[in-house]
Amino acid sequence: MAMEGTLVREPQAPELAIPVAAPSLCEARLDEIISEGLPTLPSYVFELDARLKATPVVWSDIAWLVGVDPCLTAQVLRVCHTMPFATPVLSIDAAIAIAGEARLRAIALTSPLFLEPQIRGRRGAAEARRATRHLFWQHSPWIALLSERIAEWTGYPDPARAYTAGLLHDIGKVPLMLEGITTDSTTEQSNHYVAIGKLLAEAWHYPPILIEALEFHGCPRRASLDPALTGIVAAADQYSERSGSGEAAGSHGPPPEANEISGLLRDCLPALSLDDAARVAAQIECELPSMLVTLGRRLSCGYSSRQRF
């Protein structure tokens, strides 16, 4: 399952097909996102700028910061894949190296900021929007981490690729959140985030296997370019959903037992043997507490100011 200059080529917007169920998502807004990139929380942008001004720059810290924010990761990959003679890159470390310090500084200075949409409505609706935003920035790095571990445990050759795909799997939700549209699984409008994510990824010339993972992580057996990658992200997302450790946290009972985890792994990764599925399921159960500790450290390290936004 092998993967396939200095001036930045502006991405060309594809012919847009805005889902009719999301009429507030106008073509002008998507054109703006395609040309400028996904907005992110102000604190992440300020933190990136501060770390790039440090002497010396600690590149492991930069990678750590970018690696917990799906929108910053999307920005860095967008820059890398719109360079002349760009080659596919799916590792965050490699993308940072290719982008270089000057382009990362430009991202820190020019990246659009995610500000709370000013939409009239009941207080409960505003709180629901804030909760959706908070869960997105918590859920995405959790799926990234879990995808990376499942990749390691199943013998996938590039766990870093799985991390990036997991981190970006829900990027189509950001434009919806900008319009004040909640993206929980009970709203009809939120079902279009997959098509929006695919549209953005294609406009930014992301590698086809990453686009496939974004498009089919909800139905992994439709993947054909790298079904293992899509299946890994799907398995991580489904486990999160069933265990209540994702966006539906609090709406589920106890975490799934090993036999249920094994079953969902086999559903998402049909090439996995019964024995291997059982082994990986046991590892997920065993490693869950330490993975949640790791996630908490990644989310809290240096970003306490984001609570103000």
C-alpha cells in the first residue's frame, strides 16, 4: 500500500454543488475557504506565532501543536500540495519540513480565525454550537491518536499517515459550524459534511488516498485505493461513537466489550483475521486509559488560553 519550488499555486475552486439541505452554506463562503484555508481557534494561531518566534525554534513543538489542530494541519497540507511540482505528503512532520519556516510564519500571520457566528436564537442554541465546536477540537485528535494506534497494531505500514487521516476526517464540519449549523448526527444538514470535506480536499490537491478516507470513513468497504487506511479511520470513529468517547459522549452506556470491538474491526477491516481482530480489540481495551491520558496531555499542553474563545 505504497503512497504515491518556492511559489504557491492558488488552488482552483471546483464546480461547487452546495447541498440543498444546507442553504446557508453559500458558494461565496466555500470559495473563501478554498482560497484562504479553514479558520481555526485564535489561540492555536497565536501559539503557532509565538513558537515560531522562539530562539531557537523547537520543531518538535511546532509538530505537536499542528498535530492536535485539524484546521492547522489542513492549512499546512494545503500549502504543501499547492506548490509547483508538489508530491503527495501525509505525514505532519514531513509537511512541516516541506512548508518551511517562512510559509509557517505566513500561516500564523494570515490564517483566518474561527469566531463564534453571531446568530440570533435561544441561549440553548448558542450553547449547543459552542459544545459542537469544543467536541470537534477534542474528537479529531482523539480519532487521530486511535487511528495511529490501530495502524500500529494491525501492521499498517505508515501509522503517521493514519494519524493525519484520522485528524482530518471531519474537516467538512468546520464550514457548517461557521454558519452556526450544529453537526451532531441527529441533524439532516450535518450529513453533508462528508461531501464538503471531499470538495475542500480536492480543491487543495490532497492525495487521493486521503480524499478517499475523508469520503468513505462512514462506509469503508467502498474504498478502493487504500481500503486499509479508510478502514482504520472508520474503526477508530465507530469505536469512539459506540464508547461515547467522541461527539456522542454521554449518550451511551459502558464501553463496548472486546467481542463487539473485534466485530467492528472486522466490519471496517475485512482483511483482518479473527485472531488479529481479537488481539487488536484486547489492545484497545488495555491501552484505552493510557491513550486518554496522552490525549489529555496533547490537548492541554500550552493551550489553556483557548478556553477564552
